[in-house]
Amino acid sequence: MSVLVTGGAGYIGSHTCVSLLNRGMDVIILDDFSNSNQKVVQRIEHMTKKEVKYYSIDLKDKDAVHSVFADNEIEAVIHFAGYKAVGESVVNPLSYYDNNLISTIYLLQVMKQFNVKKLVFSSSATVYGRPKQVPIAENAHLSATNPYGRTKLIIEDMLRDIYASDNDWAITCLRYFNPIGAHPSGNLGEDPRGIPNNLMPYITQVAIGKRPVLQIFGDGFSTKDGTGVRDYIHVMDLAEGHICALEQLKKVTGFNFYNLGTGKGYSVLEIVQTFERVNHVNIPYIITDARMGDIPISYADPTAAATGLGWKAQRGLEEMCIDAWRWQKNNPTGYSDKKNPHLMQSGDFSFS
Ligand code: NAD
Ligand code: UD1
């Protein structure tokens, strides 16, 4: 099967490309590298010993997208490309509506034109807004608390409408919970630009000495220890979820949506303590005020993905922490060659 992977150089896309290639699928990456590095493609090729065709294209350039479809026999699309930072979306909503929605509309128009009607879309647990109960099942109430989340809801609605208008489409929305970890080789991982918004990259940057201290956003939630609880999922489990979704799309048409989570919730303190224990590093932290808009607790009911896709997360929290740290240790400045001026000397922090 020949799969176009939009955003294939990004964090989740790159790991998924490795899984697709190792499954014998042909991969074509389309990415504008606005939040990724071209070196990712070389790493994927090196790891899989396969050549990967890639296009440095903005999805909002419809003619360019058209030419990618004209040049290749694409059978299915996995659509990762988009902006994903919640805070940034609140400050600059138009850029989120512009990039995430326009890109997707153009992609869908071109797919339709070329009669490519199999699509896996990266949705998010953010579509559940402030969940009324946990675990969260797919039929829970949907709402958006920020422009980023609203783009995911709008795209899900758009896809539902497309399937309703033409039942030849096979569309699966995957609602990811909290992806963390890295490829076990240490060659691929999460490389956020600037200050990380999410917990795990912040922890690994504290561990490597790039940042002095982790701020834990609040310990007054009604959770097991007062800190926020989330469903962390290993990025390789997530990657495999996309393979299962594609396998299903080969066989049946329809519009489906599934949670990809483990079904287990861990607190921020549990993440910090596990990371310290399995990696023998110290993570200094301070407790600060809660981050605006943060919810106390979120974890998935993953039953539908098990029954509908035959997919279940296999990797536990320890593996997530070990792999995240291996990636950061092997790549102290991420994919960049530049030595980071903010990196402390090795004596300033401890790791095994
Ligand atoms: P990422 O930023 O690492 O990857 C996204 C990729 O898309 C980047 O390589 C970026 O350069 C590219 N891109 C952005 N706009 C583009 C455009 N207009 N044209 C072409 N390429 C473009 O993000 P990720 O963490 O890998 O997330 C992938 C998808 O999963 C996103 O849609 C995100 O919203 C969704 N998601 C991510 C998380 C998470 O925590 N990482 C959680 C839930 C959902
Ligand atoms: C974030 C996004 C959400 C997205 C999800 C998965 C926000 C507000 N929400 O949610 O839309 O679907 O990622 O990618 O960005 N924490 C700290 N200190 C830090 C960073 C985080 O204590 O420096 C805490 C948070 O308060 C939270 C937990 O760690 O309790 C996880 O945070 P994060 O990784 O940002 O994910 P989410 O808040 O679940």
C-alpha cells in the first residue's frame, strides 16, 4: 500500500513512518518543515534501510499538493500536518484556523479529485473539553476550550459530512491522549521548538540540564496527589494504532473515531518519580499555580479501539520514560547540529 503521510517529519508522523515502512508499505512524506527538521527523513531512511520520497510543501499550496497526487499512486492518506500548541492558538487563533482548516480542505479536495478516499486523521482528546467523567468513551460530550481544539472538532465534523455525502470514503479519526516516549533506538523523538509546552519534553530538558527546574502546574486538584492526571501513551503504540486503522480502511468504508490511550491515568508527580527511578536522574521541581484551562483528570476508555481496530497499547510508563530519556541523551540539542549555549556542563546534573 502506498501511503501519503502529511506532517510525516513531525513527532508522531516520523514514528508512524518507521512502522509503516517496517510493515512493507510505501511512504511518501509531505511536510513544510515548519515544526520539524529535514534530517528526520534521513533518520527514517537509515533506520528502515529504505528510501523515502518526500516533498517540502505547504498543504495550503493546493497546486503543489495536486502535483504530489499526480506524480504518485497514492492509496491512502494519514493526515498529521497541523499546528498543535494550545497556548499559541489562543494568542493567534487565525493562524490555527488558517493552517489547520485550509490545509485539510485542500487536501480533501485533491483526494476527491484523484479518487483517493481512505484517510486517517490525527484528532485529539482535546475534543472532550472538560470531561464530566473518566474514563472517557468516544460517545462522551464533545466541546472545545481553545481554538486548537476547535479546529479538531471542525475537521471531525467536516469528515463526517464528507462520508455522509459519499459512502465510498473510509475515514478514521484517532483521538490521541498524551503521546510521550521515543523510538527505542534513540534516533527519533520529540524535538519541540523553544520552551516545551508539554510535560515529558520539559522533564527531559531538565534532566539534560537545558532547563533548571520543572514547574508542576498546581497540586490542588482533586486527584490522587493533587497534581494533574493524564493518560500517557508511548508514541510507538500510537504509531501502531495507525497501522491498525489503515488495515481496517483497506477492508471497509465508513466514518469512525477511536480513542488511542492506555486507559490508565498517572499524575505529574508519578511521572516525575518514575522518570527519576528508571533513569537514575534527579528532576528538581517546584509547585506553581495551575495552568489556565488545565483539567484535573483525563484518561481514555480504550475499549472501542480494541474491539474495532484490534489495537491495544502494549508499552508501560517505565518504557515511555526510558525511551524519552535515551532520545534526549543521544540528542541533547534535538535534531539541530548547534551546540546549545544553554546546556549546562555535565557536572551540573546527574545521569547514568
Ligand atoms: P508536530 O508538530 O511534531 O508534527 C506536525 C508536522 O506537520 C510538522 O512536521 C510540521 O512541520 C507539519 N506541518 C504543519 N503545518 C503544515 C502545513 N501547512 N503543510 C505541511 N506540513 C505542515 O506534531 P505531532 O506531535 O507529531 O502531532 C501530529 C498531529 O497529531 C497534529 O495534528 C496534532 O494536532 C495531533 N495531536 C498531537 C498530540 C501531541 O501531544 N503531540 C496530541 C493529540 C493530537
Ligand atoms: C496538552 C494540550 C491538549 C493536548 C494534549 C495532548 C494544553 C493546555 N493542552 O494537554 O490540548 O490534547 O496536550 O498533546 O496544552 N504539566 C506541568 N508542568 C509542565 C507541563 C505540564 O505540571 O511544564 C502538567 C499539566 O498541568 C498536566 C500534565 O502535566 O497536568 C500534562 O500536561 P501536557 O503534557 O501539557 O498535556 P495536557 O495538559 O494533557
